[in-house]
Amino acid sequence: MPSDIPQALNILSLARSSDKASSIPNTSLEVLSLSKKQTLTLEKTTWLLVLEGELIIDLPFGDFRVLKVGDSLQLQEGLQVKMEPLEETVLLRQSI
């Protein structure tokens, strides 16, 4: 097999391989598996895409979003958000 052919990458397995975000090689994307509630303060504008599961994102001022598979959301720099998975959830994210 020629060495210039890229190898397949199972993104869901990569996300589950660590309790922290994992970088996708040669991209600016990360994958993250969530199984418990987390609070984040965003240092950069962040784009999220749900690959698996379902997630409630609590935003400031009493606002919230429920994201399901295929849903995406852009969150602005400086926001503090609480993310609560309703089941194990895998996110694709990019900070810009």
C-alpha cells in the first residue's frame, strides 16, 4: 500500500480514549466525550457539533439550548457555560 494514502480515523473512539479533548491530527478540530456535567469559561469563540448523544448547554441569563446529534452551536469568547449530557455525548469542537 502506498504510504501517501491517509489512514481512517474513528473519531468516536478517539473521543472516548481520554477524559480530555483529543486533537484530530492535521486539523484545528478536537473531539470530546462528556459523561458528566462540566462548566467551561470560553477563552475563544467555540463551535460545537454533537456527533453522538444529547446535551443541555446552560447559557448566561437563564438561557439554554438542547443539542442532539447533528446540532451545532457557536459560543462567544468569554462566556461561562454549563454542559450537562443527558447520556454519554461526543462533541466535535473548534476554537477560532
